[in-house]
Amino acid sequence: MAVDRPHPCGYAREARTGSKEHPERPEGCTEPLYKAHREAEMSAAHAYFSTRLQQAVGAGKRTPHAT
């Protein structure tokens, strides 16, 4: 049995009601809306925190995990 979950862009609402009218934008949400680039963002975050970890290991503040 499929679960009818609301989609942030109102697609589930359109399927339920037949209306193409988009729901009101939540208060505090302003233009421009940001299209996330998840893979690139996660790669950049991994590189940043890997560098910080290596610096902490080099300074003796952390011990490396055994692999």
C-alpha cells in the first residue's frame, strides 16, 4: 500500500486534488531557492574534516583509528 506523503513542491497535492496551484511558500523562505549538489557538497565536507582530523592527529590531540 502506497503512503501519500506531501512533496515540498506540491506534486502529491496535485495528484490528490487535480489542482496545479502550488502551495504557499513557508514563512521566511525567500528567493533564490538553492538547488543542492549533494555529492559535491559531501565530498567537500569529507575533504575538510579529513584535513582537520589529520591536523589534530599531527598535533597529538587525536589518535588515528586502527583499520
